[in-house]
Amino acid sequence: MSAALPALEGGTPVRDGAPVPFFQAALSEADIAAVTAVLRGGWLTLGPVTAEFESACAAWLGTPHAVALSSCTAALFLALRAAEIGPGHEVIVPALTFPATVHVIRHVGAEPVLADIELDSFGLDPGEVEALLGPRTRALMPVDYAGHPSRLTELLEICRRRGIVCVEDAAHAFGAAHDGQRIGTVSDITAFSFYATKCITTGEGGLLACRDADFAQRVRLLGYHGMQRDAWKRYTDQGSWYYEIELPGYKCNMTDVQAALGLSQLQRAEALRDARARVASMYTEAFATERDLLLPVTRSGALHAWHLYVVRLRTEGLRVGRDHFAGALRAEGIVPSVHFIPYHQQPAGRSLELRRPLPRTEQFAAQCLSLPLYPSMSDSDVADVVEAVRKLLRYYAR
Ligand SMILES: *Cc1c(COP(=O)(O)O)cnc(C)c1O
């Protein structure tokens, strides 16, 4: 029997109703009630609920200090500012990341040095880092790609040896762990994202976790106009009109409306991860024998947060490339995505001079395809994704 004709080539789509979305937020009635309660309380911005969310996150992660912020981008930016990284300094960052990781380095006036990935966690390659270290290197910014911890043992050893800081971009990795230690307690400084599609959400939001009390205090000051902690109380009946500005800060605080959603989501963080992990293991089982798909693997000692399920197409075995395949999947009624277009291939990144070639990043970026993954995915949604991917692999096989 010849392979079924893809919808993109005039055949019948696997899915005839609504497509399987790439992502769907897992909002519960309790989440909605928590937000509504804050709205009815009348205090909308930074306040006691944000403080409660910070304590709850710190306890959940096992980190001494947690600062809730407007985004992960803000957390990464403030981390570099608080670490006094700026003009004349270099920061090593993987090219395979969301642009924000690179942009914050540019925003503080430092130079991003783009590094290649290793092919087991798809994170920063410690060997490449060694080759890129120089007298001006002040920080490493590993990215826990898809929710899999980076090679943190080796990367932190490099930081210790060189006396430089590690600012970990754990936007994908809330709930992940490295050798039994939760992400957020492994590096000096870790930034998480609570953007709508991330592991848990506050709509928009971020968190900086760190060990050092003074560092946390500096991030708070910098992130709230340079005002002392609790300055938000100046508009309450317990506050005073007096305020003091210690430095020219930024405006990066979280609000109580966001924090209420975060507190409610935090209670389900484990259950949401388990629901994503279940879908991931269904994919892994279903695709185990596909010659032209390379599947994500979890390194021993790692606990994967499963923010994304990213496969690589073995394009040597196929008559089409990733872009065509992604379009064909969309036509079958399955919405895929791509994580990421490497920074140096973006118009904004072309002016950055590459110190070393990035062959693994470039090959990965040409082959990667992110499949739908979200906690409420039904077995029949997963089955449709599997059927559509298989159909296309058969039809486009060489
Ligand atoms: C989403 C994301 C960010 C930015 O998170 P925001 O909370 O939207 O600022 C940073 N890095 C990576 C790898 C991301 O995926």
C-alpha cells in the first residue's frame, strides 16, 4: 500500500475538526477565584500577595531568596545589573535561546559571546565555554533548554575556577532538578519565567532565585525605582508619605493580581509537570521505532520539566526539510512550533561577530520541531499528533 497523501499535497487531513493547538493554558476555577479575590480586595499592584508568592516560591524551590518580577527577561537583566556586569565585559550564552537571553547582555552594555550547544541536553557546551573564556569574561548564562537542566556541574566548576558568575536562564525549567537538587538552588542566580506558556504562569511574570541576601536586596532595589522594600506601603494606611530613592532603578515589579494566579498555580506545579511528562512519554513510546525522528532523552540524574517536546527530523532520510514538514503538519490539523531560530541568524544578531562556528546549533535549528505539549492534552489529541507525524514520515521518506 502506498503512503497516504498529506493534506498539504491534496490529501485528507488527520484531524478534521479544530486543530490540536501548540499550547493551552491550564487554568482552574481555583486560579480564577484567586485572581478575583485580589481584584475584590482592591489592592492591585505590588503588595502582600506578591510577598506571599515570593515566600511560597522560595520554600517550594528550597532557595533562601526569591524576588518576583514582571518577567524572566527583567530577572535576567537585573541579575546582570546587580552583578555589575557592563561595558568591557563579555558574557557567554548559547545561540540557541529566546532572544531575551542575549538582549539583556546587550542592554547592560556587555558583549554577548555566542556559544555552541552539546547534543545531549541541547544546552551550553562546557567544552565550547572553555574555548571562549577570556580575560573579559564575567558570566555564563546557560539555558535549560525545553526544561532539561544544562551541564551545570561542569559549567559551575568553570565559574568557580574563574571567579565569574552563573546566571541560569531557567525560563523552561521550573520544577526541573539536577542530581537531586531543584533548579533554582544549583546556580548562584536563577531566573524563571511565568509567561503564559511556561511551566506555571502568572500571565506575564518572572522570578529571580539566589543564595545571597545582599544580592536579592540589590535586585529588589533595582527592580522598583531604587526604593526600599515595602515602599509600596506608602499608599496604604500603614504607610508614610516619605520615600527614599537609593539609586536610579527600573520598574520591574510583579503585581498582586499576577501573584495570586502564581500562588494558585504553584499548588499544582507538580501535577502540571506530571501531566506534561505523561504526554512526553506517550510520544517517546509511540515514536521509538521511527528511523527519521531523533527523540529527546533525559540525562541520568536529571529531572526534566517537559516545557517542550522537541524532536529532530533526520533530514537525510526525508525528501523535504523541516520547514516543509512543519507546514505539512499544520495542514494535518496539528500546530507545531520551532525553538529556536538561533540568535546569530536573526536580523538583530547579524552584527554580532562569532568567535567560533556554531555547527551543532545550526544543524539542530534546521532539524528541530516542537510538538504540541500541554497538561490538558487528551489521549486522542496525542494519538492524532502521532498519526499525523507518522503519516508525513512515511510519505516523505526517501
Ligand atoms: C520565555 C523565555 C524567556 C523570557 O521569559 P519572559 O518571562 O517572557 O521574559 C527567556 N529565556 C527563554 C529561554 C525563554 O523561553
